[in-house]
Amino acid sequence: MVQDPNFPRWLEQIAGTGGCANPVHLSGSTSTLDAVTGEILHHYDTRTEPNERLLVRCRNRRATVCAPCSRLHAGDTFHLVRAGLLGGKNVPATVRNRPRLFVTLTAPSFGPVHRAGELCRPRRDGGRCEHGCPLSCGTVHTPDASVVGQPLCPDCYDYMGHVLWHAHASKLWDRFVIDVRRRLASSVGLVQSRFAQHARLSFARVAEYQKRAAVHVHAVVRLDGPAGPEDEPPSWGTADRLIDAVHASARRVVVNTPYSLAVGELALRWGSQVDARPLRADSDGPDDDAVAAYVAKYVTKGASETGAGIDHRATTWDDIDAAPVSEHVRTLMRVCWRLGGLPEYEPLHLRTWAHTLGYRGHILTKSRAYSTTYAALRAERAHHMGHGGVQDEVPGTVTDRHWRYVGSGHTPGAALIAAGIAEDVARNREAVVDEWVSHGRRSA
């Protein structure tokens, strides 16, 4: 293999993917022609490549699936979130002086669960539930204890409410954002329908599974003028007023589930624990960097890493039985499967999303005006690296592309080489980060 004359180019392709664990194999060509004369200005064809194919990244965000692509995705997420906080990537630096909050919204309680830290759930009177399980637990659990997040009594736990809350969490967020806008308008005497003429609310949010396998939401919320990042907010747009609106809306919004003979109609709300903290604007933004880094770190985690579900879809009941999860999570997956078979819940696609415990939203979601996009970041990186077959659109030219998927993955030998390249890239990245941190401390 090493003696093969195509080996250097093959190795170059592996390095070009950063050691991707499961690269996509493409076959095809790209031609750039003069729009007037039809003259071919540039032509790329995979027939000149080893095995007549081009390797590209799989782009999977989960570290458990592909660590190299996960790290790249985390970096893109960091820059995406940070740009909305401090500027950059076509976002003006003046956004750092806008009212900006870091908001946390939690799921409601579906029943008592074991907690880490101090005494778990001490009760002087002890007692047992109707199913005979103790209502108290005087143990001090470590954060990594397997019992943390598990119900004190599985029979008392509202598994159906938990699953249906997950299925409607994205709608609950949408209504929360709408209500924050309405409350801001009402607080200054504006007609709610005219809020957009005075200000714009932008956000980036990430969903995180807690130990009890319930999603809660972290969000960066920013208030701009009506034109977005380039526009200053009105004089009444303050962080304090935004905080008040966030707390009021979190208490107020509700989503009702479809009526079911088996479950009834549930009124779904956010949990009582709501946090809204202003981000500092009187410094270079270490708090902003910390928020961006936190979001980037979590968005690359798969469900299996958090213990809340699995990273692939369950297509049968047997898949759920075989899943390497706790009994609590397995019960949530089974409830998804059962409720998914009821006609009134068919639009929720609960069986399709059983592996995420009914949660159907994206891990990261942002409003259009918050900052740049993943597509823009990837296009910028492709242009910088000059990937084979990828050409910028040039005025006065026409690009003709013909590509098809021909496979994915590595042979065992190629996988070892890719893993070595990925390890080298990770070490280099860590060295750059350490140097950047050290330089920051020396500058401070």
C-alpha cells in the first residue's frame, strides 16, 4: 500500500478530512466555464484520484460517532455563538454593548428523583408511597452515582407527562419567545403587534439532558434595534426589563396536548427553576467566551454520553430492550413507543424519536439575525483550505457539477492511519489553545 504511487495523494485526502472516522466517498466532477464563450476554465474529476473517489468529512456532531468532526463542529458552534455576543463574522462589535442574557429554562417535575450532593431526600416522618416505596432517601450520592436522576418510585413517576413534555418542548420555546416580545412591548406601552418596528429579539439556544433524562434549555438572548445587529435598541431596552419579561413569560406560557382517552389533555409548562443572568459588557468578554465554550461543548455530546437515550433510532421494541441505558430511560423509550401507536399522537412521531425520549427539536437552534450560520463558516473554511473539487463561484462563470455517493468509512488499515492523523490534529489544537490561554494571561 505504501509503495503504491497513489499513496501520497490518498494520505493527503485522509489528512484533508482531519482523520474523519467515517468519511463519505464521492465520485464525480466539477467544471467551471466562461459564461460567454463556454471555455473550460477549470476542471476537476475524481477519475484522477486514488480509487477514483474523493473523501469528505461525515460532519457528525457527536463525539461518540466521530471525534474529529465533533471537534470541528464544536469550533464552529463556538464561533457562531461568540459572534452573536462579541461581534465578528459579519456581526458588528457593537453587539457586546446590547442587553444580553444567559437564560436557563428547566422541565417541570414529573416525580421525585434521587439527587447528588447533600442528603438526597431526607424526611423526618419517613413514610412510603401507595406502591410501598420509601418517600425519603438520606444517602449522600456522588454526582456519578448510577442512582442519581432515577425516580424514588417508578410507578409514581409521570412517564407519559415526561414524554409529552419533550414532544412539545420546541413549541413551548416558540411561545416563550413570542410572549417575551409581547411583554416587552406591553411594559413600555407599545401595541404588541408593533414590537418589530422598535426592537428585535435574537437568540441561540442549546438543549441539554439532565440526570433525570429531562431536557432543559440554555439560551443566549440579545435585544437589538428593529434592523437587527447593526441597529441600536431603543432607550427602554434594558437588561433589567428583559430579565423581568423572561421570568414573567416562563411562568405564563402553556402548551396543551391533544386530547387522548388514555392520557387526557395535559397543560405543559416550564419548570419553576428559571435563571436569567445579564452578560458583562464592561470588559473584553471572558464571560461571553465561557458561555460560547459551554454551548459548543454540550452541542457535540450524543444522547448516549448523557445517559439519556441512544445515538441512533430504535426501529423495533427489541431495539429498546437491547439499548444500553438505565431502566428509567428504557421506560421513557417504551412510553414513546406505546404513545406513538395512538392515532391522536401520530403527528408527534414519538416512535421515530423514541431514542431521544420524545424530544424532536435540534440540539442547537438560533434566530436568523443572531449571528452567522454553519453554512457560512464551512464555506469560509473550504475556501481557506482549497479543497479539491470545491471552487468559488466567480462572476461571469458557470459551474457544472456532477456528483454521486459511492460509499463511506475506512478499511481497518485506513482507520488506523486516520486515527493517528486525528490524534495529531487534536494534540496540535490543544497546543494552540494552551498558547492562546497563556498569551491571554500574560496580556492581562
